[in-house]
Amino acid sequence: MGTALHAISNTLIPKVEIITKKDIYLEQLQSLNLEHTLIPTYYSNGVIKKYVRSDGDWEYQLPKKYNHITNIFEVDHDNKEIINFDSPFVFQIGVYENCLDISTIYRYSYLYNRSNPKSLIEFRKNIYDIISVFGGTEIIYLADNACDKLSEYLECKVWDGVSYSDIKNDMISKGLTFISNYEGLKLNNLNYRNIKEIVFDDFEDLQE
């Protein structure tokens, strides 16, 4: 199992507002016109020979839980994740009252790979456009699957409803190094068992 790349953002939206504005958020996300992913459909000797473009657009779903009494799935109002926006693009969004969790189809090593710098520029622009829909201005990259401290922040804090500001302040109090220069990230230095830097982005270059 790989180590998936996540980005969390500094959103601060009351639960009632999130639910009330869910269709507005949906329309704004759909207006971004992101590029659809390509799905492999034909292999030959283990090599992908043909892709097909995914279809559809952003859609949302509320968290559900099974009611053993009524024998149906009902909206889970106690879930820390208030709503989830899924897509045929490279992103999926989990919305919390004090944090946004953007999961991607990429591995964490994507940030450290300089083989396609244009791809990273487009990736950052797309994330900036997404968080802007929800009022976010910055992100911290995290990862899942036992990726040193990064997965602990994701699985034990973000998914448990801890706010972005509390997570960031905790990182600062522990003296973790924040790095915003992607050029300084070297793939050969990446060790999932011992992440030494927190990759942070405030998209200053995109706001000029």
C-alpha cells in the first residue's frame, strides 16, 4: 500500500453554514473545470496501452451510519467530517468545521519529484482554487499509511476534528521545520520513517 498525499487548509466554517451552502460550494467547484483523470483500460504484458477519460463532475455526500433498528443508513450528524466532495479529478475533499482535507491520487513523493515541474505548478493552482472556494489561504501537506508524524496528524487529529490552527500550532511548538521551497525537496532524501520537514504553502506567488 502506498503513502497517499493529503493537503489540509485553514478553513473556519460553522457546521450549519457548511450544510446550508453545500450546493453553492458544489457549483463553485464544478466551475473550476479541472482536468479529468485518465483511467487505464488495456494492458499488454503488464504495460498500460490504452487510457479512457473519466467522466462526471463534482458531487457531494453526507456521512452515513447504519441504524440497526430501522435497518437503513442515516445521516451521521455526529461525524466530524461534515460533508465529502468527490470527483473524477485527482482530488477529493473532506470538509470539517475548522479544517479542509484534500486527498489526492498522488503519493507523498510527488512533492519531491522534480521530473515534471509544470505538473506541480498546475497542481498547486488547482489546490489554491479549491481552498479559495471554502475561504482557505494556505495548506500543510500530510500523508497517510504510517508516514512518520504526518499520518499521525492526519488520522489522529484532522479526522478527529482538530482544527487546522491547533495542528499548525502543535507543529510549531514541537519545533518542526516548515519548508515552502519545493526546489529544496530532494527525492533521494525522502524517508517516510523520519520526515524532517513540514511542507507548507501559502500560494504567495499565485496571489500577485
